[in-house]
Amino acid sequence: MKLKDGFNGERAFVLPPSCVASLESHPLSAALHMTDIGYYPCAAHHYRRREEPISQYVMIYCKSGRGWFEVGGRHREVGPDTYFILPPGEKHAYGTCDDNPWSIYWIHFKGNLAAQYAGAAGEPVPLKPSIISRISDRLEMFDEMMGVLDRGYMLDNMLYCCSLLHHFLGSLRFVRQYRGDRGQSPGSEDIVNAAINYMKENLDRPLKLGEVAAYVGYSLSQFSHSFTNSTGQSPMMYANQLRINKACSLLDFTDLHINQICYRVGITDPYYFSRLFSRIMGMSPSAYRRVKKG
């Protein structure tokens, strides 16, 4: 089975040709603009092959799972927290691994400055989580672009998305500057803060306690003891609280469906998500969304 779309919880926007033409001619967007944007969570059987080259660059950011791509006669493997950009004018193919489906954010973009942002197009670039990685900030930018487009294809909406696109692609092209690296390393930071940051950077996928402990370099028992003493909660309880906090924000500030939100916080079972949300917040996600805030 091979699928190009139709995944549970997916979200995608394809700008009409008339909108793309407007962006190509406008002085604020001619330099850089998108034509398509989307998010596919846990995209089992995802596969795309283009024998007829297209005119856009294709950026795919694998947040979790594994996949691959082919361009210029070369095959490349892609792991979690890795992105790649396919150049225009070349045949290419990409897809998920059958045994570990990827969750991907993707954008098709073009413009006079597109090549400058693409950098070393055609190679996988890892973006590993760390105390300074700011991956969650980057993905919030992506969500904001889709949220603006969801409100309609008015010219000002699209121009604002183009401004965000500069920042988003710049955060990939100039990753050290985006992170504000001053020579710090995760090992020099407080172990609990490093673990919490790692949890935040990986909210969109299931996390095991051993993985977080290994990241900070502690044994399972050492890490659990230190974390619980410092925060008053077990690591997994704390991670679940972070997931529900993020879910509340998405319920408050986006129009995402509840089955889309659960994937955004690393829970693939909507029924389990609703139970966990109700246990922590004292009400169901749909009831929370109806409550007036402020």
C-alpha cells in the first residue's frame, strides 16, 4: 500500500494558482513564498514519487519515526528530528519506513531567495534536541502559518505567512544563531532542566523513561529519584502534565480537531487522550474548549 495523503489527524493547505500568482508578483513575497504546507502524523504507508520535476523546493521535517528520500540517483535515510530539502527541477521520491512510520511537517516553497534558504539541498540535516535547541518554538511557527491560512487566503494572511516562512527557514539555515549557542552543552546544565527541555522538545511522540534517563546520562533509578525529589512528580507524570498543558493551548488558540490535537501531544489513541485530559483537567477536551477564558 502506498499513500500520498489521507492520514488520521493530517492537516494540509494547497494554495490556489491565483493566490500563488499574486505572491509571485507582490514585492513582499516574490523573494520567498509557499505554495503548499502540511503536517502528516504517524503517516503509515506514506509514499510520493515525482517523475515530472516541479518548480518548488520541498522541505520535509521528520519529527519522529523514520523515512527515506531519493534524488539525483542517491538514496538517503532519515531519522527523527531531521529535515531535508529537495531541489526543484529534479525527479525525486520519498516515503516512510514500514515498521516506524514518520510524522512530518512539510512545505513547498519558491522565490528569488529560495535557493539561499535551501542551503545544501538534497542532504539530510539532523536537529537533535538539547537544552538550547528550541525545536518546539520552531514548530509553533509552523502551526501559526497553518492557523493563519485556515482563516482564509486573503492577501494579508498570505503575506504574513511569507514573513513567518523567512523566520522558519532561517531557523533551519542558521541553526546555531537561532539557538543562541554560547558554547553551552546539555551536560553543563542542571540535569532536571535538561530532562524537562527534552520532554518539551519531544511532546509529539511517545516517550519512555529510559530514553530520557539515557539522554541526561543517568541510570533509570538515579534519574527517577533526582527528578521526583526536585519536582515533586515522577518524570512520566510531569511529561503527561506537559502534554495536557500543550493540548490546552491548542484547544484555546487553534481550530484543530481533538483527534488532531492528540497526535500533536504524542498520543495516538484519542480515547486515552480524553481520559488523561479529563483526569488532569477535571473535564473532557470538548468541555474545556467551550469554557470561556479570560
